Amino acid sequence: MFLSPVASCLRAVAAVAVLTVLACTFAQFNPYAAARGARLNAMTSQPTACGMPRFGNNSDASGLVGNPIQDGLNEAVTADFDLDGRQDMVMLYGGSERGFNILLGFTNNRVVWRDKQPFPEFPQWLVKGDFNGDRRTDVLVITQQGELIVWTSNGNGKFARGGTVRLPEGHLGNLNDYLPTLHTADFNNDGRTDFAFTYLTTELNYRVFLGQTDGALRNGPNGVLMANGSLATGDWDGDNFADLVIAENNPGRILVASGKSDGTFGTAAEIYRAPSTITSVAIGSFERSDRNDIFFTTEQRNGGTANDLAADSYQVINLLNTRDASGAWVRRGVANLAERLRIRSLLDMTGDGRADLLLGTRRGERNGTALIVNAAGQMCTPVYSQSWGIANPLGDVNNDGKPDVIHRRFQNEYYVNFNEGVLSNDTPPKLTPLSAEYLVTQGASVQAALVRIEDFDPLLPGSCVHLETLNLPAGLQVTFENELCRAGTATLTATCALPVGSYQFTLKGTDLGGNSATANLKVTVTGPPGPPTIVSAPASIATREGTSVIVAVTEPNVTLPSGIQYVFRVTNEPNVQRTLLLDGVTVTPAVTGTADPKTAYYYLNASAGTHQLQFTANIFCARVTRTVPLTVVGASETCRYPAFTSARVIEPGFFSKLTLGDFNGDGFNDVAALHTFPREMRIFLAQADGTLRQVSTAEAPLDPDSIIAADFTRDGKLDLAICSPYFIENPANQGLTLLAGDGAGNFRRVLRTNTGSGVMTTGDFNRDSHPDLLVHTLLPSTPINPSGSSFLTVLLNDGKGEFTTKQTFNAGAPALGYLNDDNLLDLIASGNPMTAFIGNADGTFTSAPNLLPSPGAAGRYEV
């Protein structure tokens, strides 16, 4: 019989458990925990009075060197390596040092470190077997680089390095994800241990390596099993040759490929088809017969999610090695699981000659382990544990005939837990109420410690007393926080359907041996505080169709921002909950806590007519409601608003500046747009149907500040002026660029000057009918001039596209207009104070500080 040694996790708890007391209201429930609890409740058909093994007498595996392998699969194995009749142990270590520790002789339940065997490779997994046929137990190290290294035993606790086989690239990938995948057996019946494993590429493959007399391994059979699945090895057909037991995931099928004397395998034949996905498989004796049976786990996904695991179901199923009258293989034991687990090992933990199951999560998932005891051919209710960390079943370490367990609690702390056998659990637990009365407000929840649990046998690390409620009054809910065994914090919830008064219910606790005890508990439901008071609310609300009205729901003494016209206010009571309904439909708050965390804002937009606006405030089960009409009138006939069609993309890209003008003389405004990447100017001509058509491009200056269209060359065709900003580090890039238009939408550069940098505006400043330019330049701050500076430059046009600097003066951003009756353009510049400048006939400007009132010290004018 082949028993695959693989990793497991167990959990240790104390013999006394207390349900912790915490007080809170509106308790949040864990849907994951509730789902697992729901599945546990459904397991009533399974036997619970099973003898469970007890693990205790922790032995510290002290004196280890190096860092133990993190989460390694089979990181330790046991055997009598020095042939003294006692079990020894070999354990991998890694890090800056790499190799395995050799621990010899468990004397008086103490493990003793004896020696180490270093090697340069990075070890990952470890299996044992007599690979050279000398009747001594050797070890096989599988490295992270995909090497198989046999270390043959000398019979005195020391090892010699044998042959090395390197696996093809990618063959170890599956070992990191699924359990089990490592298998040892004498596949060709030559008296030497062989090694097999599965790996996943696009299909599930297997590879066998055969043991040799020199301790090396040679390539044996290999092939493709199926598209997906898992593998176990053992003698199914009773011919003393190891067979391949294959579990195909989806569709769920069990197939067997019979082993042959040369180590090869026959064609896989289907022996069972499952109605759900099969996730793992193992082979072992279920009824102490002369043949091995098959165990497998299934997973039925019924739409379950992380918040609704109750919709999924998980099982362990046993397939007996016998046929019924119809010739079908008999399905015997079935056990429901509370979560997604896979078979890690089959071990006779109770000494009755039947295989018991050790299950665990897939690597990478959260730690979780279940032990299912096979009692008289029936699988008992799973016992769950979580907190032992990394653990491995080791076999009989202390030579007492019972398999033991090693686990790592911390980085370098290993402990061996010895199997003390099945205890006679005839002592019922003791449940003592921790309070004579538990108070719950109607409509609220409270977390409370209900009972103290004492005098129960900790049969297995992680064992506990399963709690359930009896005679629970309708409307009272009791939820236990711990999803595994109902021990931990409990939450009492009194719904609004439960009247105020005192009630009693019974709490029943059942241990793993089937013994139970009860405790009677009293719960008093108190009334909620008085309902909240609506301090103020509008008698009615009116608005206009097409606009939104803002309604605020708030507590008193809250300053609301301007623009909120309709306010419901309630008394400042704790736990007040507020809802707002428009014509019976709940309105979602648009903004919460803008002015105050006690305020919620609602935006209402309804069609013309009369609507009902209902505001409800409640404290637990007590509530108050106010209903007011909302009148929406149609759009006013005296107010006309412009209508715009939906925006559409004319040309995708990175455009920074644009200007409009009739560049081809067809009476439609065209577009000149400056594109950033690539840096160029693009001309789009307007069409009669309102669309734009790109007709030309031209190189644009670096990072332009503004673009403006005017007939600067006085030929009756629009030209373009582009102005770049002021560059301190590279002044060659600043200044003015003039592009002359040809009347068809094409432009050519006729002027490039460093004069004038910034934002332009145009006007005829000297009344010569030529468009001139006024450029606003903003200088950044420097160490010499920390505040920066701002000035205006007047550029006069000679009518041929040539510009002359006429005047430069300090001023802010300008606005052109007429401030007097001389028909010369004037300007107002922003700043503190804002300043007016009067235009002169020569194109210059003169400051007129008294023309505008000063804003005073409180502010500044902006143009």
C-alpha cells in the first residue's frame, strides 16, 4: 500500500475556551463565516461519535542549522537511517547555507541533532526510499533548479551523494501549486524504489524515474494523462504492481492505468464518473480489506462567490474496490466539507488498520486542515484546524506504533507532536453562563460572551465544542463568529419583530466524542429611545423643470453652504438613520459631509407636475416621517436658453491654442490650431454642412502662448501671428512669428523676431488702418527678482507685416476699449491698483491713475 507523505497544517487550542465579550451596535456579519457555518449545519447526517487521536508532548527539534525551507512540500522525512531500531529524521534547510540536517534517535521523546550534509544547490522538496535496493533508506532531494539528487544511506546516519538527473524546463511548475504530486513506489518490481511526479504544461503529464543499484535514477515511462487533473499511485487491481489512479478535474472522472512488470502502464480506463469537479485523489484501505480503495474530493460550484460560499459544496467521497450487482464500483463513504480542501495524506492515525484522511488547502491559499477519521468504514465529521503553520505527517517518530506530526511555528522553531492514540471521551463539556441576563435594544445587535466552556477533552489540536441554539424565540438571532466550530464571540440581534420583554433559550455544546451539555440563557429586549424629532421642514418645495433643487438632511446647529434652500433637520440623537424618498423611490445622497459630517445633500430633478417627497428619520425601530409636496412647473416662456448639440470630436490630438477666421474668403469661419506633439500648426476649413476639413500644416514655434488672425500684410487675406513666451534659459525661442495667408488656407512664414513674448491682442493703436499688436509678457520669479514682473509691449505694423517696438511699460493683463471720446483705443491693466491707460495718436499709452477708483488694501482688480 502506498501512502503519499505530504504537508499538512494543524491547530492547537487550550482545554478551556471562553466566548469573548465585546459591546457594539449594528454588528457587521462575515458572509464567509456565515456560509461555512451554514454548511456545517447541513452535516447532521454524518456520524460524530468518533474516536479522535490526541496529539501532545511537544518536542523541540533544537540544534538545527541554516534556515528551514519555507512552505516546502515534504521538507522532512523519518526512517531508521542508522539501523539502531529507532526513528531518525532528515530535514532540509536553505538560505546562505544549503543542505539537510540529520537528527538521530528520538530518546525519551527528544529529537537530537547529530550532523548536517551541505550541498550547493537550492533544495525544495524531499522524499525517501530505497533507491539502490540495499535495504537502507535513502533520500531524494528535488532542487529549485529542477535537479533530482539521490543521497544513499551508509547505514550509520551518514549519506553519500549519488547520481543527479536534471528535469526538462518547466516540469516543476505544477509542484508549486497542487498537492500531492510526488510519488514513490517500486513500479517495475525490482526491489528498488522509483520516483514519479506529475506536471502541468498545456496538459497533465507524468514522468517516472527508475532506481538503479548505484543510487542513480534513469528515465522511465512518461506520457500525457489528460487535459487536467491529479494523480495517485498504488496497487488497485491486486497484482502487486503500482498503478496510476488518475482524477480528471472537469469532467469529473476516475481512471486507472494498470502497472506492468517493466514499469510501464496500460491504457487508462474509466471506473467512475462524478457529477462535479474532482480536485484531488488518493489510494488506501478503507475497510481493512486486501485491496486498496480510492478517495477523492469534489467541488460543486453553484454560483458561489467570496460573499456567498454557501452556494458551493465540497465533499470527500470513497470508492470501494468492489463491484455491485450491476458491475459498478461501490461508492461508500461521503463526508461534507466546510471549505475547498484537497487530500494531502492517508494515514492510519487511530491504529485500527483503516486509512484516515488528512486534508489541506491548495498551496497559496489560506492555511486550513481537516482530519477525517475512518470509523468502521464510515467517515466521521471533519475536525478543522488552522493555526499550526507549516506541518507534515512524519510516520511513527517515537516507535510507539502511531504516526506523529512535525510542525514549524516560527522561522527556526520546529516541534514534533506525538500521537497519544485515541482517547475515550466520556466526559461531557461544562457550559457556564457568564451573565444572568443579556440586554439587547430592539432593532440593534450586541456582541457578548455567552458561556465559559470547561472540562472537555482536547482530542486533536484545533478541537472544540460545537455550539448550537435551541428554543430560540422568533426574531432573536444568535451568530457565532468562529466559522469552524462555533466557539468565539457571539452576536445577539433583536429584530424589530421581537416585542420588548424577557426571553429564554438554550445553548447546547457538543464535543468531538458526541457528548453534550446545555446552558439556559436569558435575554431581555429593551425598547429603543424615543423617536427623533424633526425640528424644521419646509411645508412645500417648488422648482422649475430642467433644473435641480438641492435638499439637505441634517442635524441642528449645522451651518449650511449657500444655495441650499430646503432643509430637513432632526434632533441630535445617537444612531439616527435618515432616508429620503421621491415618489416612493429612495434617493441616493449626492454629497455627504461637505459642510458637516452630519449633513447629507440630495439633488432632485423631476418632470413637471406634483410629486411626494418623504423624509424618514429612525432610531432603531422607532421612526418619524414627514411628507411634503414637490411642485415642478414647466419651463418659463419668458426665459429663453440657447440650445447646443452634443459635442463631437473634430480632430483628435494634443491641441493647445486656436483662433478663428475666414482664411479662404467663403464666408465661413475656419480654424487655425496649434498642435503640441508633433509641434505644428494645422488649418481646418469650414464646410457648408458645419464640418471642418484639414487642408494644410506648418511648423509652429516652441510652446506658443497665443495665436491671432488679422490682415497684417494689408492684402485682403487673413494672416496669422504666433507669439512664444519669454525664455530666460533660451531666449532664441521667444518672440513673434508672422505667417502670411494666400487666401486658400495656406500660410508661409514671412517674419521671425525675438521682439515681444507672451499673450497678444490686436487693434489699430495709431489709426493708420494697419492692425497692431499689444503683447503682455510675464516674467517668472528669479533670485534677483523674487516677485517676478509683468509688462506690456506695443508693436506697430507698417502694413507690410513688419513690426516696430513703439513702447514698453510695466502693467498687468490688458483689456482694450474706449474710455473717452477721442476714438483712440485705451486699455485697462490688472493689478493692485488696477490702472487705466489712455491711447495717444502715435500709438503709445499714457497712465491715468485717477480715472479708476482704488480697490483699497482688501483686494485687487483683475481684467
